[in-house]
Amino acid sequence: MAKNIYLCIQKNSKLMTIAVDFDGTIVEHRYPEIGREIPFATDTLKMLIKDQHKLILWSVREGKLLEDAVEWCKARGVEFYAVNKDFPEEDVTKNVHFSRKLKADVWIDDRNVGGLPDWGTIYEMISKKKTYEQVLSEQLGTEPEKPKKKWWQF
């Protein structure tokens, strides 16, 4: 019994807060309109929610444009933990020290250095705690490059 509790605690300790951009990440860039869905984006987001990660929609959109994006996602079964804030109850009008910088463990954004991997790769990286380099090495059947030993290390 204790082993099962440990596994449950260990599994839950890997839950993350994930900030997800909208334009160019979930949908193609067509701002201010909503572009076509990027293949498997909403399916992957639903799997991450099912895995109990907290997803935050993190977008430059505001007002009606932001509401449209939230409704677009909701119509496809993706409901975010929070939108453009760290938690749903956060009231930016009452917080003098408010910052738009979120406290997230992972950021999924097309403006990433190196661009946006496909959504299957993103899910594998998050669910299996792998780096992009590890996933690519496995896909290509190669070994990740090991750092060279420094001359002063023994």
C-alpha cells in the first residue's frame, strides 16, 4: 500500500503549470482573426489537461479578441486554468505589484528559439520529461552529443 501512495505522490509532483500562446501556436497567425488550428493542438492540450497539468492561455490578445480566442478553445473542449494571469482569482486591478510575467514551469510558444515543435513532440517532451534534443535523437536513432571533458577535470 505504501508503495502505491509513493507512486501517486511522485506522479503528482510532476504536474506543471504550462503557459500556452494562441496565435501561431494553437492556431495559424491570422491576427486579429482566428486562423486554422495547427494540427493536433487542441487534442494535445486536452491530453495535458487530462494529465492534470494547469494550462494558462498566455496571449497578446485583450478584450473581445481574447474572449473570442477563449471561446474558440472552449468550443473544442479546451478550458484553461487561467487566462493571462497566474490563477483564475487574480485581480489585476487590486494588485499594485501586478506583472504580466507568469509563473509557469513550461512555455509553449511559436516564438521559441528554434521554433515550435509539432504537438506530438511537445506532448512527449512534457509527459516523459525529455528535452527536445533527446526526442530528436530518439527519432533520428542517434545518441545525444555528450559534453567534452575539460582538460583540467580528472
